Amino acid sequence: MAQKKKRFQLDISVVDLVVIALGSAIYSFGIVFFNIYNHLADGGVTGITLILRALFHMDPAYSTILVNIPLFAIGYRYLGKKDMFYTLYGTAMLSIFLWIWQRVPIEINIQHDLLLAALGAGLFGGFGCGIVYRFGGTTGGVDIVARLFERFKGVQMGKTLLAIDVLVLLSSLIYLDIRQMAYTLIYVWIFSMIVNFTQQGAYAARGILIISNQSATISEAIMEQLNRGTTFLKAEGGYSRKGKDIVYCVVSPSELHTLKKLVESIDKEAFISVMEVNEAIGEGFTYKRPKKFKIL
């Protein structure tokens, strides 16, 4: 019993907790100063709490906890101890910061411009939730359902949240007019895009597969002129049954055009396959690459 408790405690990262709290603070800031102050709705549990606020004047800081209780029961059954702890922690942080921001005398004067409100809410909300998700947490609510879809069905959380948000937003027409709903939909779309971008990472890149009879020459040229590392993948032609080296490398989007021209200058018949890389971690992307590769 004591051993299990110790293992669970060791799995909890202080960095994760700090970042989840920061993300919850950013998200709640957007809710209070852009959604609530400009009469925009929201999706998921937050949208439900805003409906309760409009109809019954319930403070979202408290209704967030109440609405989440049945969803916690679902999460407890399907999520592990660590995920459940992070979910409870994220929800608590969201409620705390909702309470704080509603009592902080800050005024963001956008003259009730609903487009600016939608942009601000989407940027703050999407970035805040995105970093919470990226560090393994949620802010409770339908985030639990979205995380289960991501885990068991492979569906991105942003897409699942968008689908659920539509259902909640239709219910928000109880207290919103069509104009406010239109700008709320803009906010939800921006929110979803920013969540996916933040969760996947800013270090986007392109993965390149090059099939050529001059693989060695192309590899040397890439390392020498683009200062990017390469890897040889052993392959066999489906028709010729001959062995061949495929060159694989990862470059930034801005280097893609230069790489294509470089390969074409060496072998005009080379086959190039370009793939999306959502996140590239390592030398040349998340930390500095050496000035020159040594070609052995």
C-alpha cells in the first residue's frame, strides 16, 4: 500500500502542476475579461456555467465544480490515477482563477467590439487550454470526454471539443441573440485552432524522403549546404528487386524550396516525398545545431 502511494507521488511533476496552473489562469482570464464582459458564450462545461450565470446569476467559479462532479465520476472510471489527479487539479485551478479574476479591478476597453472580444477570448482560451493539455492536464468538464476520445479513438482533442461546443452553443441561444452567437462561433473556431497549434508544438517541420540512384551525393550536399543531418533507410525496389538507399531528413518549411532545388540539381529523376511533421524535437529545432556537419 505504501509502495503504491510512493510510486503515484513520484509520477507527479512539479513543473506540470505549475504549467497547468498557469494555463488555467490564462484560460480563465479570457473567460472573464472577454467572454463574460462582452456577453459571449462558450462551449463545454464553461458554456453551461455561463448559461447558469445568465439565467440564475450563479458564479462560474462555483458552478464549474458542481457541473463537473458527474464527469469526474466518468473520469475516475476510465482515467488513471495521475490523469485523474491532474484533472481535479486543473479544474480546481480554473475555479480559483475564475473567482480571482472576477474580483480584480482590471478593465480591457475594447468598446464592446465583439470581433475583438472573439479574437481575445480565442487566443487566451486556446493558448491557456493548449498548454494545460500539453502537460497532461485538463480543466475538467468535457475535456475529460475529449481526452478519452483522443486516447481510445485517436481523435484530436480540439476536434472533439469543437463538436461538443456546437451542442452547448445551440443551448446558449436561450440568452444570446444571433449576432452574439455569430461572434461566439468565431471565438470557438479560433480557440480550437490555437489549442491544436499549442498542443502539437510550434516546432513544425517537413520530413523528406528522397529516392535516387545518387543518394550518397544528395546526402552530402544536404549536410554541406543546408547544414541538416540525414539518415539512410535501406529499401528494395518493388519491381527491380534491387537494394537502394533512401535519404531521410527533416527541414524547416522555409528550407523546403532550397532542398528541392538542390536535389534537382544533382538528380532530375529523383523521387521526393514531403510529409508534415507536427513537432520536431532535437538538434536544429529545439536546440542549436552545430555550424557544420562532418561528412565521414
